[in-house]
Amino acid sequence: MKHINLIAAFSISLLASASAVLAEDCNAAGTVGTGGSASAGGTSATSLGTAGACRTDDGTTSSIGSGGSASTTDGKVQSKTHVNDNGDKLKAQTKAQAVDKGTFSKSRTKTSTDGSSLESTTRTMSHVPGEKPVKNTTTQKIILPQQ
């Protein structure tokens, strides 16, 4: 069985972006997270993402993490995560997919924070040839209150 596991990368990402600010010091704080799995035949794919932000008198600190995995009994798997840090904006995207002779499962999670809002969306899809695809979307968004 082929299997790609990014739990370690997810854990490192969360630890590396952890904030030293205590929760009780926040004037406004929030967290979001979504995740999902898809499976069909002998394939499966999972992805998840989480983000948090804490606004203090000195500014806003944010953290983000994402990861996923895919597996199949006989076929091809792919799983990749990308995190982008652009000043006060953090974005992460994970894609995981397993394909076995036309049967496939895939999951994609996009997570972002810009200091005033947090958002995470996970889309999953699985398909067996000759059947209708199964799709699901989960979204969570929080806007931090103004000071």
C-alpha cells in the first residue's frame, strides 16, 4: 500500500509559527480550521488546515498550519503542502489525491489569515467510473472585531 503522510510537516509548521503572546493578553482573538476526507474504491485522501490570530495593543500575531495524506491499494498518490508568508498575511494550501484505474479521491484545503480575518475551506471529491461523483465543501470564516 502506498501512503504519504504529512503529519510531521503539519506539526513542525504549527510549532514554528506558534506565538509567545498569552491568550489573556489578546484584545481580540480567533481560530479557524477545516478538514475533510474522501474515499472511493481502494483510494482515500485527506487534508486539513488551521489558523489563529491574536490582536494586542502592539499588533497582531498569527499562526497557520496545513497538511494532508493520500493512499491507494494500487495506483498513484500525490500530496503537497505550500505555506506562503507575506508580511501580516499567511496562506497555506494542501492538496492530496489518490488515483487507481479511473477511481480517485482528492481533498484540497486552503487556509489564510490577514491579521483581521481568518478563513479555511476544504473541498473533497471521490469518483468511481460510471457513478456520480461525491463532493463536499466546508468553509469557516471569522472576522476579528475592531478595537
